[in-house]
Amino acid sequence: MRVYFLSCRPAALKLDGDYLGKADMFERYVDLPDGGRAFAEIIPEGDFLPENFFIDENLLKQPPENIDIYIMESDLLVYARAFSARDGSFKPLFKRRFCGNLVTLFRQGGIFLSVEGSEYGITPIYAELGEITAEEQTLAGFPVLALRSGRSLLIISHTGELVFHNEVSEATFGDTLAVKIPFSTCTAAYAECRFSYDGIKLGQIDGRTVETRAPEPDILHCAFFESVLTRGDYARYLSDALRPKSALLREYLGDFTGISLPTGKFAAEHPNLTAVGLVYPQKRNIYRIKYFAVEISEGKIDNIFPV
């Protein structure tokens, strides 16, 4: 079994106590005997705690909180998605009173949002926040508190609920909420979305995906699957014969949530295929990667099939 390792931060990688090298966002792997068991340690640089776990059947049942497991046929990819800070002391990042609520963003291992008013709640914020600015806005006639840090936007209702949290490049408040959400795609795409608001929750009214540049020919297949994922105009990548079936593609491909490039092992075993891996959630922190290939004729995708 081949096990790949990725880490969101530069880290040292150990297996059964032996230093194997570094782990980062470039895939590195080790081959383990089938049915074997090994103790892995991912030790990040900086003031963060390491992640350690056994690579065995139990890892596929309940991975550690900060570890994502991707199942790729008979192989695994282990991704250290986050590391807990070594310093677990309470560090306030932002504090403000709003509509009778005390709103606090603080760091204590991770980053959390605390709202104290008629009720009290703490919500983990799965993003790294820097300098935070705040402004009171009116959305559909209701007061809301908008917190910004870089591209992160958090919107808190007058009752103290977190009703929106995402990366945005633009946001406009009024009768509706209009946002522009950037995607990390090879076409530099972004979504323009508009939401209604009833004072309790947001509801999407409409949206469209805009691709701002054409992909290079050798990554046309990647751009196509990214366009399907982001609900762009993916039909434009299809041949005349396949385009009438474009409405069936979402059902055919299933509910995938990400795209990955094939590993070197996959490429060696399938040298003549133009393929990508589609990521499907299985349960908490566990994903399965299924490979789909395409055939391209005259710059258009003429066939799509599972590998």
C-alpha cells in the first residue's frame, strides 16, 4: 500500500520513529506492506503541536480531528489540514457589543467566535484571521454585524447567530446580500451570488459562475471538471455530440466536492489516459477519490468515462 502525505505547514515526517523527510503541499509517499501497521508523526515548524496516529484499519474509522484521509483505490493520502497551537492561552482578537450581545473573536488553540447575550454560544472558525475590522450594516431591514479579515467575511445577526462565513472579494448589503466569491481554479473563476434574508437565515436567490481566462490546452480537462464543480458554463467544453447531454452530467459524476490531479503511480499505470480524481465525502474527515478520464477531439471533450 502506498501512503502519500501532505501538510498545510512545512513539517517533519517520521514513521515508527525514523525521520523520513519533510511534509508540505508537495505529495511525498512511502510504500507499506498490505495489512501492516505504522506509527506516523507529522511535526510542524513553529509553535504548533504535532499530529501522530497509527496507519491501520482504525485510521479509516476515526481519523484525528486535524487529519483528512483520502482513499485512492488501494492507496491512501493523509493530509494534515490544521495544527493546534502549542500555546493554549486565551487571546482576544476582537470584542464589541452589538444589539445586546457581546461578540468576541478569540484564539485558544484555534479561533472561535463567542456571542454572549440572552443565550451563550461558541462557534469554531475554520480560518486563519489577521487584523479584524467591523461595521454595522442593514440587511433586508435587519441590523447585522459584518466582520472582515482579509477576504474572510463573517455576518452576525441581531440575535447573535453566525449567518454567513466565507471568503469574498466583494460584498454589498441592502435589500439582499450580494457577494463575489473567488474560486481557486485554473480559469480564475468566481461566483456572483445574491441572498435573501428573513432575520434568521440567508436563502440564495440566484448566482452565476464567471471564468475570467481560458485554460491552456493541456489542462482543458481540469478546467472542465472545475466548471462542473463550480456550476459554470461547462457545456462549452463539450463537443457538439456530447453537449445535448450536459444536463445529465451532475447526476453522472455524482456529488463530488473537489478535484485532484492523478498521482505518479496512477499516471504510470494509465499512461495514455487524460484523467482527474474527483473527491467524494464518505464521513467525517474521510474522502474517496474516483478517477474519470476524457477523450478530446478538436479541442472539445468528446467522451467522459470512469477509470
